[in-house]
Amino acid sequence: MNQPDEPDPDETQAVLGPMLLTFLVALPFPCPLPHGAVISKMLPGAVEGLEDMQARATQDGPALPPTAQGRPFVSLKFWQLKERQSVGSMHLPALAQVCAEIIGKPAPEDLTDGTVETYRTVVEMVTVQGADRLHPQEEALHEAFTRCFDVLTDVSSMAKLTLPHSHPVAAPEQIAVTIWLARTLTGSYADGWMGVMPLTPPAGPLDTVLDEDQITRLNAHLHRFWDGSPFELAMERSTEANRAFRHEGDYRNAVVQAAMFAEIILTSTLSLMLWEEQLQAPSIEAAVAVFDFSRGGGLATRVKTEYAPRLGGTWDSTRPGPIHDWAHAVAALRNRVVHRGYRPTYQETEAALAAADALPEFIKALLAQRVARYPRTALLTLGEPGLRRLGGWSRANAYLKDPAQVPDLWFREFTTWREAVDSRLA
């Protein structure tokens, strides 16, 4: 594994049997476990080749309990180290120091000298990998790393219950790199294999600024937002969902933000259509009836009853399509997170964000076909570029030629109307 004199992978798999994999991660925030503390978790199942072996997570550590014989496990050892503040976000000196102690070799001097100014928590994460799951190497490493980090996340989150003022829960997306080591159950790390696995590249200095076209888009967003556009608020939630997912590893927040994004899109589109329907006979009564929970039910009920008659398309959440994906991958998952405290997986979170992103595209395509009935809603939602792309621009453009139409006032007029609806509902 990643060394010049490494044996052939197929030969290694056939001869070595189960292996111990160790991952070293430097946490972005201190974790309050004492130096040298070890926490282990036994996992379900069995690993062939472990039955007659007494497993030790670390060579100098205590043996795992008898009930662990033959079973997969994850064991965490916490190291509290002194570190220079200027070492950078990858924290290679701290990782190298722990790695050197594990393999019994001194760390390079250029990584150990200098004035100590801060502390760093490094976690030594150990798991066993069966011989049948060692290749492909990259997949095996990521599988084992994820298994270990799931346990670290549990420890980190439960530590906050014990010490509420401790730092945020660790997430893989906060880690720049991990050093991995591999050895046989009877061998040593000095005779094993090791490598560096990049995870999340550290943020660098500002290397770009908005160009002229982007400044134009920024100003357009600002003016729409200041005029009362709900879609900028929705896009803000989408951006927050992606930041929480990609950069912070906060899957719960990412799912909740994605659900908010989808709900704002759904509610705003229906609100705009209701507003446009009452232009000839101004009233808020129809909207009050639709949005009154005591009379019409919640969002799921509105999705079943209010959209298809206006937009067409498939709005049945039991049939394959964007509404099915939203209902199951976003709304249902959000409910598990909010009502049960469920911690979604990476894959579930990724699916939720994808389903939420597909929802406005589904709605835009239907609106482009309904320009004759909802010209204002279509224009405010898609604009000229969207209508040219999806169709319907000629009808919308003809509507704009009416001198009585003042598009710059539409969002303000809509906001005033919607606030009257909300006031009545309150």
C-alpha cells in the first residue's frame, strides 16, 4: 500500500489475511478527552481470520475484551499535543509526531522544533479490515476511514453532553488530510505500509474577486431581494445547505436547509400564482383559505391539491418524479432529523440536496408552459433567460409590451399582498 517495495496487491490480499488500518486525523478544535484516552466500539458481523487472534487496537494497548474475538471494531486513542500556531491548516507536525511514535521512528526535526503556542488533538483511529475487502485500495481506505469517523463523531457529539461548552462536533469535511498506516495482525507498523490520503483541501487566501458580469448579477439579486423577491431567500438556504454539507460536514443542518429551500420554492410559487389570480378582483380570501392550516392542511396537502390544477405535471408523491424525490429524500428525511434527532448519512444528505435542486427546475419547466395563464409568475421566476431556454418568451414579451405592466413594481405589490395574507393567518 503506497510503498515502492510493496508486494503485488493480489498477492498481498491472498497472503496477509485481515489487516489493521490506522488513520491519524488532526481535529480543527480540541476534543476534551485526556491524553492517552482510548474508546472502542464493537461492530456487528465477523471478520474471517480473527477467530483465534487476540486483537489489540494498538501494539502497546490493552487487548480488546473476549467478546470482541472475531468481530470488527473501531478503537480511538486521543493524543493532546503542543503545536506551533503557524503550522498551517493541515497540521502535519502533529500528525508526524504521532505517526513517529506509532512506528517507533523519530519525527523530522524541522517538524518538531520551534516555539509551542497552542494545542492540537490528534485522534488515532484503528479498525480491522478483512482480506476480502482490501482492494481496490482507495475504496478500502475510504470505507474504513468512514467507519472510524462515524465512531469519532459519536464520541465528539456525546462529549458535548458531558461538557456542554466544548467545541463543535468534528466532521470529515473539516479535516484536510489523514495519514494512514496498515499492518498485519502479527506484524508491526514499522514493517507495514503507510500513505497520506487527502480529504478536504484547506481554504487558501482570496484568489479571485467578482468580475463585471458577476457584479451585474449581484446587483440584480440585491434589487430583487430589496423589492421582496422570495427566491433570493430560497437560494440563500440552498447555498447554506451546500456549505453545511461540503465544508462543515453538518449533515443535519444541510438537510434542514435543503428542506427550507424546497418549501420556500413551493410556497412562493403558489403564492405568486394566487396573487396573480386575484389581480382582476383584488382579494386575499382565496390565499387565506389555501394557507390556513386549520382549513386546508399543511404543505403536503397543498402539494396534492393546489399545484396540478394550475401547472399540470405529476404532483403525486407516490409516482416517480421530482415530487416523489422531494417527498421521500427531502421532506421525510427532514422530519426524521427534526422530530427524532436522526443523523443522516453522507449519501442521504447528498440525495436530499440533489432532490431539492431538481424541484425548482421541475416547476420552472411547467411555468414556461403556462405563461399565458401566469405571465407575471413566469417572468418573476424565470426571467427572460429562463423563458428563452425553456420556451414561452414570445408570449411573455407580448405581455410586457402592455404599457400598463410595470415589472419593477411586481415584487413590491406581491409582498404587500402576501403580508396582508400572513397578517390574516396570524
